[in-house]
Amino acid sequence: MPKAVKVALLLTPALGLVMVMMSLVIWRAVAQSFGLHNFNGEDVLSLRHWTEMLGTRRYWNALQWSAYVATTSSLITLAIAYPLALWLRKPFAGSFLLSALIKAPYFVPGLVAVFLLLNVIAYHGIVNQALMWVGLTDRPIRLQNDRNGYGLIALQVWKQLPLAFLLLQGAVQAIPDPVLNAARDLGAGSVARFRKVVLPLTARAMQAASILIFIGVAGDFTFQATVGPTRENSLATLMVQYQGVSYGDWNAAAVVGVTLMGLSLVGAVGFTALVQVATRIAERA
């Protein structure tokens, strides 16, 4: 029996259980969005919950806001993590400490991280005190609950950076030195080696990192509820509002939940295509 078949058979029980559980959860959410599997009341198959939700402005605002925060956070995180992974590919004095500091947020629970970093971005926090001390501003700048979500995006980048760094660092370090040396011997400069060798070999890691970050940020509740703009809802906070004591509408919450799953799927496909296109353009340049 081929080795690949043996591995697949060994993984089947665990993967099968995961797939069954995920399928049940997704089916339940989709069914509830169409009026089925209600916790109270009769089951009535209907499009009413979708038509009512699609007709509300707060739903579209939440969808737009979640897409904006997730996309922006993913792009900024990759833009920071990729150069760091390339820089730390070869050990040097202090590289181990720097790598540990980058990974540190990964071990801090999200809610704890929020309250710790509130002291940094608060109206009278460390950042504003530093900006006023160096003379860049005369008064504090609102970073917490600011209308553009800059503070929220900064926290998301800080929290998601370790994940992107770990994935990209593994891909960068997996590139054999003989491959890079061969490209150098053939006359390829630093930029050409990056475009022709490094970028194609790390594209899969970039895709995985961007997808995981996008999904994580799009579905985040803690950061949005604490440091996000008070007048903006993400899909996660909107879903909790519909499901919670404010409305108690499980069907409307299911509609928002299905929308969030759809946004995650669109984001995954979009970032996969973006990385592939960028890689092809870089190779042909």
C-alpha cells in the first residue's frame, strides 16, 4: 500500500470527525437563517429573515466595516512580517531575542491584550504622552474608539503578527542555501533572487497567513467591542446584539453568522488570487 494512502487512512478518523462537526454547525446556522431549527417557535421555511436583514443599513455597514478592518489588518501584517522573516532568516546577535519579542503577543489572551494596550493607545496613554513630549502634537489624539479604526487595526496587527511571522519564517528558512547560491552564480542580484526564487517559494505561506489573519480579524469580537468605533458594528458584534438580550432574534443572528462565513470565504479566495497574481507579475518583471 502506498505511503500516501496509509497516511490518509490514519488521518481519516480525526479529519472525518472535524468535517462532520463543521458541517453540522454550518448547516444549523444556514437552516436557522431560513427559519428552521428554531430554539423557540415553529419551524417555517422562509426568506423573510434574509430580506429583512438585507434591507437594513446597519447590516451593510457592519459588512463593509468588517471587510475593511480585516483586509487592512491582513495587508499591514504581511507587509511587516515578511521583511522581518527575511531579515531573521540567518541568526545574528540579538536575533533570538527579537524573534521572541515578535512572537510574544501570541501567548497573551485577546481580552488581556486589549486592557494592556489600552494604556498605550488611550487618550492619555503612552503614545499620546510621547507624541506631545517630542512636540509632534499639542493635545492628545484619539486612538481608542476613533472613527477610522486606526487603534483597532493597530491592535489587530500586533495580535496577528506572530502568526504571520511564524508561517513566513518557516517558509523562508526552508529555502535551501544552494538554491540561492546557484541563482547568485547565474548572475541574479538581490532583487532578482527575491522575485525569481524567494517569492515563489514562499507564496503558499503568504496565502495561508493572509487567509488565517483575514478570517481571525473578520470574526473578532473582543477588540471591536472594546477599542473599535462606538458608532460602528462589525458582523461579530452585530450578531451578538441580535442574539443577545437586546433582540433575542436567533434567526437574524444566523443570517449575520452566515454572512460572516461568506465574507471569510470571499476573503480567502481574494487573498489567494492576489498572492498568485503578485507572484506572477514579480516573476515576469
